[in-house]
Amino acid sequence: MLMHGLFGKGDVALLNEFRGPLIALAVCLVLALLGRATKSASICAATGAAGLLAGWYGMSNTPFTLTPRLPVDRLTPLAIVLLLLTWASARFAPRRGLWPPLLIAALLAAWWLGGAPRARIEALAAWQTMAAIAAAVLATGWLMGGKLADPLRPATASLVLAGALWCVSAPWMWVLLALVPAAASLPMLAAPKMITLVLLAPATGLAATCALAELALGRLPRGGFKAIDLAALSPFIALLLMTALSGRLKFAGRFSGLLTAVLAGGIAVGAVWGARAARLL
């Protein structure tokens, strides 16, 4: 009765539709606050990866299948690997930073999202796709790099991807998939300052979503370039703009980071919307 009084049918339907991002947000927030309270490096490091796993798991009907049919069925096992990799790196090699585990994540993501080829002939047929996915993961990690983690960067880039996909009328599933890395990044603002290792999962998850969207909807792999391709590239545009604008908005004081994120994200999504509205692509 209480639940019935608090939520109407429309509210329940809305919550169910956004269950993936909402689950990711809740799990990440709980772990971020727990990591802050316990000052546990392992919990803090695993926060983003656990949020990704919970969010994508919540969207998938068959999350652990070895023969994935839907994009989320590929993302969920990848999130499991990222969680294990992040925990192991934080536990056994925390001083090595982001790059060694990011390189491993890039190679694993490229192989898995590239079709998981097992034979040499399959690998040769898919090497260009796998190379592009690995490059996307490494580029995302580099654009988010630094001595301290900045959760605003993966959150902004993921929100930009979701907004850009919505602007080009991509299937709603892709918008929800893109919202999960954002939901798994924002709560980390409540955690203490952390090394960039915590960005391993959000960076890889964002790049993986971009890659899958491009492979499923884009024209770039077939030699074309449409609005959907610009949408898939929009997170990288936003991250580049955040890097370029970093330190130039100091007049905003403590809100300079947020202003940078809003400005960079607005320009990136606006470019996609403008290109679509003007039918330039």
C-alpha cells in the first residue's frame, strides 16, 4: 500500500525503464560512501567497475551467456573482467597506476567486442576492428589521465554519448547503455581523492559502448560518415575540450570543473544536434 501510494503506474514504468542506470548509480554511491568511511583503497578502486556490472546486469536478460545476442550481453561479461582487473591492480600493484591494467583491458575488450576470434583466420579478418577498439580504450584512458582521478570526465563523456545518440534518434537501448558509465562515475565524487586506477572501468566501459554503437549503427567501418558516427565520436570531442579548457575557467572558483564539464559537453552534443538538424551528415 505504501509503495502504491508513493508511486503511480507511470512512475514504476519509468523506474523500470531506467533500472540499469539507476542500479549502477545506487551501487556506486553505496560503495563510494563505504570506501570513504573505511578508507579502503580496494573498495574505492572497485566502485566504478561494480557500478558498471550492476547496471548492465540489470539491463540484460541473459547476462552471462558465452554466445551474446544483444550488445548488453557483451558488456556485462566485460564488466566482470574489469571488476576483477581493477581489484587485482589495487590489491597487488597500486603504485603502477592506470596504464598497465588499461593496456590489459584494451586488449581484452578488443578481442571480446571484436567477436572473440579463436582461429588465426578469424583474428586476421577482425584485426582492424580490434585495433580500433583497443585504440579507443587507450585514448579514453589517456584523455582521463592525471595523478588524481576526476570522475567528472567519464561522467561528462558518458552523458555526452547518451545525449548525442538521442539527438540522432538512435534506438533507446543505446541511450540507456551509455547512461550506465555516467551513473557509475558520478557517485565517485562522494569518495575521497583517488588515483586514476578507479577510472579503469568507466573509461573502458565508455569506449566499449562507443565501439559497439559504431559497429552496430555507424557507417565509418564501411567507409561512410553519418550523424551517428559523429555521435559515437562525441565523447572524445568532449574530453578533448575539457583538456583544452582545463585551468582557463579559474574565475568560477570551486565550480570551474563543473563549468568546464558543462561547456565541453554542451559543445559536443550541440555539434551533433546541429549537424543532424542542418542535415550536414
